[in-house]
Amino acid sequence: MSPSYIDAFNELNTLISDTEHHREKECRKFIPMALDLFVHYSGSTTILDDETEYPGHTGPSDLIIFCERTCGGFSEKYAYIWEVKSPQTIVFVQDTENRVKPSPEFVQAENQLLHYWDDCKTERFCDNFWLSNIDSILLGGILIGQESTLVKGEYEEAKKKRLYKTALNLRKQCLYGRFGIQVMIWNDVLDFLKPVKSITEDKKGNVGPVPLSGSNLSKVGSSDHSI
């Protein structure tokens, strides 16, 4: 039985907070509860399914999200390829006093993502998953780290955040923009599962809070969860 969103939030929060072990394997089971985060498209989108550890020539793809995108009265199926690292993975490390560089694990994730995407861009993949053409196979992005592992270095916290933002924005502008590659951290998944309260009325007209989370939230509003 799948955990409730509240139980999932609590368990994922505990796993992310672990400072002694990498918890990628345990955290992955919560991704299917937050698939809307992994499809960056502003039009009408319906999540269809996900596939993990799909075998490729250079290795198994961590995560593939399938969705149906609708525009102009026409619907078409797409696949988004993602690479997943643990919440405990460092994203950037100190390079100079005013510059950070991608960690070896982040560079590895970028390299794996590109190769797995290339592995999937075949007619066989399209036939297996009922895609109309290889242009429907898209680069999704990288899920890696958490708020406390964005930067490793001898900086004050405020400076870490500033250097992280600069480094990531430069990669988006100069390297990722053309293909729409996204970088998310595990806190984005955690925030999606986080219970919130919406003010509603009962049948007698009494106003009170009702907990909403996860799939219910996607029906009442949306926001940009990517970093």
C-alpha cells in the first residue's frame, strides 16, 4: 500500500536529514508521488507513467517520465529523461574565494544524463513506449542534493547561497537553456508532499482548515519548484 502524503513527507524528511549515509535508494520510492515536478511544460499536461532503470548501451537510465502534452487540440506523448543522485550529494564545491565549481558527483550526473538520453533516442525506444518520433524524447534534468549540500566550502551561509545561484544560473544560461535541462533538489520533492491547509466551508457554512497535499495541490494551484 502506498503511503499517505503526510506519512511520505515525514519519512522523506527523515531520510533527507540523515547526515551519515547516502539515501538515494530509499528516497526514490517517493518520486512517483511527485511526478508533476519532473515535466516542465506550461501547456496542458497529463502524467502517464514512469520507468526506472531502463537498460541502455552506456547504463540504465535512473528515471523516465512519460506524459501527454496537449496544444492546439492535438495531444502527443513525450518522454523526459532524468538522472537521480542522493539528497546527501554535494552539488558545488569551493573553487576560489568568489567562485564554486561542480562537484565530481554533479559532473558525473550531467555526463550520465546526456549519455542515457542519447541511448534512448532510438526507433526501438519509440516503438516500445508508443512515441511518435525521437524528437519526443527530451532531456529532463538532474535531481541531486538538498539545501544543506548545495555548496561545500569555507564560506558564510549567505555567500554559499549567492555563489550557488550564480553558478547554477550560468549553467542554465550557457549550457542547459537550449535543451531545457532542469536541476532540482530533494527539498523540491519534499515541498510537494508537504501538507498545507486551505480554508473551506462545510455544509453548514462553518469555515475551517482542510489539509491538502500532493496530487490535491496540483489541482488547486501550481508553482515553479525548480531551483
